[in-house]
Amino acid sequence: MTHDSFAPPQGGGGHDRATHGSVETAKTVALKHDTVPPREAMTSNQGLKISDDQNSEKAGVRGGSLLEDFLLREKITAFDHERIPERVVHARGAAAHGVFEAYEDLGALTMASPFAAKGKQTPVFVRFSTVAGSRGSADTPRDVRGFAVKFYTDTGVWDLVGNDMPVFFINDAIKFPDLIHAVKPEPHVEIPQAASAHDTFWDFASLSPETAHMLMWTMSDRALPRSFAHMEGFGVHTWRLVDAKGGSRFVKFHWKPVKGVHSQVWDEAQKTSGKDADYQRREMFESIERGDFLEWELGLQIVEETDEFAFDFDLLDSTKLIPEELVPVRPVGKLTLNRNPDNYFAETEQVAFCVSHVVPGIDFTNDPLLQGRLHSYLDTQLRRIGPNFAELPINRPLNPVSNNRRDGFAKATIHPGRVSYFPSALGGTHPAHQPKAPDAFRSYAEKVDGHKIRARSTSFTDYFSQATMFWNSMASWEKDHIVAGFAFELNQCETKAVPKAVMANLLVNIHPDLAARVAEETGLDIAECQRVAPKPVVTETAAPAEMPSGRLKVAASPALSMDKVTKGIKGRKIAVLAGEGVDGAQLGTLRSALEARGAIIEVIANRGGTITCSLGKSVKVDRPAANAPSVIYDAVVVPGGASAPKLAGTGLALAFVAEAFKHGKPLAFIGEGTALIAKAHLPVPAAGAPDQGVTTGDAEAAVSALVAGLEKHRFPNRDIASVAA
Ligand code: HDE
């Protein structure tokens, strides 16, 4: 975001921050009590006014520094201790404040307070993240994204710690450290950063067949979201809803983005990582500052307990999803992210999500992945932040906290009095437990009956049906990208035995077409792979008391495809390639028509400053070409005018349009601007061929083609083989 003066940008003043469209919630108002505005006089941590903060105290002007310089030592020591351990996974993230608003009273399903009444609002803080990369890695690797929501409800904090994919690689928590060790940079050289395309990850995957379904998601463009606002979110596990009468049912949580689900393509994502490593966090920040808030609908898939075994998979197996065609997703509320944090470290870095943070009305199931997470998150916050992490402003509930827990590092609250135990006559009745309170948490009284056993349920051993369903649900271009994803990753492996095991143990069992096409791209011989591959590590299994009946099943789930049109182009970025003498009338039409629909127009020229258009008017250059990679735009227009012939002879401009073409983006060329089509060697579609999103015509035609093209998101079926970009 650019600013025209040295005056603190909006928000820079901390306490009195007045942002463009940003909204206050009860939580952001509460956070103000802990927000410290800068004062005129600089002081030490003890409140001492500092006369000189730029010179250390020395023995003579050229002499050694003095140990007594407590101001030097305080400043340097604070600096030395600025970092806390980064998250062991999901280290790179960005977050925003917002609000969840319920569409209706869901009291018949759950007593969870955010759903207690139509229109009820609950403040939230939401953090998005990549999984494998470290905190300083880029926003756009091929990876799963975290989608963690902290609800500050009036009955306590509820954390819904989900991902942007509805399934997971494994279905027992005890394998998680192995999975993460395999995907993280290899320990001897710490390579590669934020990537699954290496031997150890695929070695682990090839021997763990339960990864098959999730691998289909991560090799698809779902692993390359266009922005946070274009991602779905999922609670992944089957959770439990409990009503006030103690009745219970199973639930899967879904976040559906109002802007639709859209992704980048692999070449684009790789280039974005280099050109703008902060692409997605920057976009979220800027959208919120502009008042273009990020929105999702929360949807529930409800399964009554009587249907627990109705499907052809086990509801407790996190490598399975419930197809929406079998259990529709019921929209129950809207999430809006409408305010940026004031301080990255205090809020986004110190926010501590725990799967065990639930409220009355939400309860656990026996999903063994969920059960392990119930331990891991609290444990990791104790390590990362310390025993009083819940007292930090961003983590504190809005309702009062009162108990007899005491002490520990960095205790912030002061508990008066002599009594720190219960029961106590000395302390009176406070704080007392609440056996009768209807809004007190009571664990769901699930009946448990069984022998202790260290084994996987046989109902978890259908590894491939849903991976096949995912393949069957894809459009042909999505299948192409999945094949290319597997091929890229397997070709990246140095030990050639690893891809062979992936082929033999996973791909041939998912779909013969997938296996054949990946074999073609990698040079693998399927028969040989099957001969030499090591066998998967099959863990001990035991039959459960009841198996899934398979009554409810589908072969394909159209809901899984991203091949959909989304209405509206709000927030989409359109590049206008311009220069001296650009057609001013065309520029005016483009700008007014597209900005009226909420799109962002950026004028790009060979240098910064201003250019003069054909009408003699001065036009601000939003970015010089060297600062404007094509990958950060959703569409491109080249208007006519005196600028166009020059652009047609400019390498940067030609590379820009060629790359946008390769990435399937809508392109429009007006008047003299059409010269760039031939100069960039864009293939001309045969007469009568389907619309490939390359428009020539006047400015009005360009506007309607760009709007239609952006709603379609991309043109993935272009002939790009010959495009040099
Ligand atoms: Fe996590 N995960 N996870 N995870 N996870 C963490 O907690 C863990 C899993 C997810 O923005 C850690 O605070 C285990 C599934 C998100 O701060 C840690 C297992 C899903 C975030 C941890 C899983 C997730 C985390 C690291 C297998 C989707 C980022 C730092 C049993 C439903 C939250 C931290 C944020 C973070 C453990 C699997 C989502 C170590 C043991 C499945 C979004 O506790």
C-alpha cells in the first residue's frame, strides 16, 4: 500500500487507528486496553526519560563501552530476546479480526452459543497458514493451508482449527511426527524449503497408503489457492454437536468462500514465490484496508447417530470426506474478516489455537487423529509461549476467567487473597464449580465399551475409493494439472526407487489413467515398478464391532471440482499496459466500467511517475514494469494509442502478455494494442474454436469479455505448448 507523505499511515498511530472500512468487534475494542500508543517522550522499560538513544556510554569519546550502560544493555537484551520458537508446523501465517453472524437459531442441533439466535454476532480472529515452510518462506508453495478460527463466544473461547482441504494424509495421530519429518526440509542439508517435492516425503507416502486421497488434493490446484478469500475451509474431523437436552449428532464443518474457490497454476505459483513472497498476506491486508472484506459461509453436514454406519467409509477416518451429494451442506452463518491486526507479533504470532478449546454444544468424537490433536496443541503452546499463554490479550476470552490456577512464567493477572484452592470456607464460595449451570461444559456421555488395543480399525483400510472418487470428479483440465503435479514432484526425487514405489503402491490403485499418464511423464515402467517396489507398511488391524454398511456412496462428487463460474469480479486485479500516448478515452472506459464492479485497475508503464495519454491528460503509473510481474494480476488489457507500437517492441510487455496467456488469464487487446498478439507469438485459435479468453475489439467489448472471463476465472484449455514464458 502506498502513501503520499511521511504522516503516519492510517493505523500507524495504534490506539486511534481509523482505517478505511475496518470494523470494531467486542474483541478489538477489548484489545484496546492493551494497545499502547506511542508517547512523545521516549523512556526505558522502567519509565525513565531517555536523553540520547543513539550513543552508547563510553570511557572517553573513542574509548570502550561501559558495562554500567544499563540503557544500552536493556535495549540490546530486549532485541536479543525478540523471537519465540516458530510453530513446528504452520509457521508461516497471516491473520485478521472479524465477526461470525448466525443465520438462524440452531438450538435444536447444538447449544453452542454462536448459533443461539438469528443475527447473533460473535467476534473471531482467523489465521491462515501454509504447513511445511518456515516463518520466512513464501505464501504460494504447493501445500495445504491452515484455516484456524478463534471464536470469542460468550461461553468461552472455541477454536475451530481446520485446513483448506477436507481430508488429511493420515488417520492416527501417532504417525504425525513421521509425516512432518518426511515433508520438512531433509535434515542433513535442510533442503528443500516449503516443498513436498523431495525423496523423503514421497518415500513416506509410498509406504503409507492412507495418504492416497490427500495426495490427490495436494497434487491438484487446490494446493495453490489464488488468495485466502478464494479458499474453502474444513474442520476435517467428524465433530459432535450436543443440544441442551443432551441429544447429539455428528457434524462436519465447511467454510465456503463467497468469492468462489479459485487457484493459481503451478508455474504461476512458483514465480509468485519469487516475485512477491508475501502475495497472499499482502492481498488480505490491502483488501481489508480498502473495505473489501473477506467472507465465507459456514456450512454444516449433519449426520444423525443412527446413520453412523450408513456410508461406505468410517466417519472417524480423517482420510475420508462426506460427499455433499449424500449429505448436503447446510449454510448456518457468515464469517466476515473486517479488521487487520495492529501488530503482527502480539496478535498473529502469539495467537494460540487449541483443538481442545470447545464450548458447551461442541464435543469430540473418537477420531484418532482428533484425539491426538487434543493433546498436541496445548502442549505446543506451553512450549512456544509458556504456561500463561491464555492470558495474552489475543488469547483471552471475552467472558471473565476465574479459577485457582496460579503462577508460572510471565503471569499477567494479579490474584488477591490467601485462598487458591477449592473447596474453601476461608475464601467463601468463590470461585465455585457450577454443577447446575446450564451453560457449564459437560462432556457428552458417550458409551464406551472395549478392550485396550494398539491397532487400526479395519474400517479405516479402504485407502483408495475416495482418491478414485476425487479423480472421477475432476474436469479434464483439472486431471491434466493433477498428472502434471505428480510428474513434477516424482521427477524431482533423486532416488529413482521412490517414484517407483509411489507408482506401484499408490497410483495404480487410484486410477489406471492417472497411473498411465504419470508413467508417460516420468518415464516409469509400471510393470517394473510393481516388481521392485517395497510393500507398504501395514499396521496391525482389528475389526470393529460394527462396519460401515456402504448403503450411501457415490462414484463421483461434482462438488469437488473447481470448474465453476463465480458471479462478480470484486477485488480482482487487472493490469493495463500503457505508455506515453495511450488512448485516453479507452483508458477512461476501462477504468470506470471495471472499477464500478469493484475490480482494481493498475496502470503499468516502463517507469514510475506519470504518463500523458492521447487526450493530453496526466495518468498516474501505478507500478513501473520492473515492479509489476504478470503473476500478481488476474487479467491484462493492452489499449490502443501511440504507446502500443512501442510496447509491441518491448520484451517486458511481451513476456507479460505471454505469461498471462500461459496462465490462462483473460486478455484484451484494443486497437493498436492487438499488435502484441503476434509479437508475443500467442497462438491464434482456429475459426469456430471455443472462446479462449483473448479478446480484440473496442473498450466496451474488452470490459464485457474481461468480466465474463474473470467470473470463469481462467481459460485452462488454451494451447500453451508453444508459448515461450
Ligand atoms: Fe495441526 N498442529 N496437527 N492440523 N494445525 C499445529 O499447533 C497436529 C492437523 C492445523 O494458525 C501445531 O499451534 C497434530 C489437522 C492448523 O496457529 C501443532 C496433528 C488439521 C494449525 C499441531 C495435526 C490441522 C496447526 C503447531 C495430527 C486440520 C495452525 C503450532 C494428529 C484439521 C494454527 C500450533 C495456527 C498447528 C499438531 C493435524 C490444522 C504442533 C499432532 C488434521 C490450521 O500442535
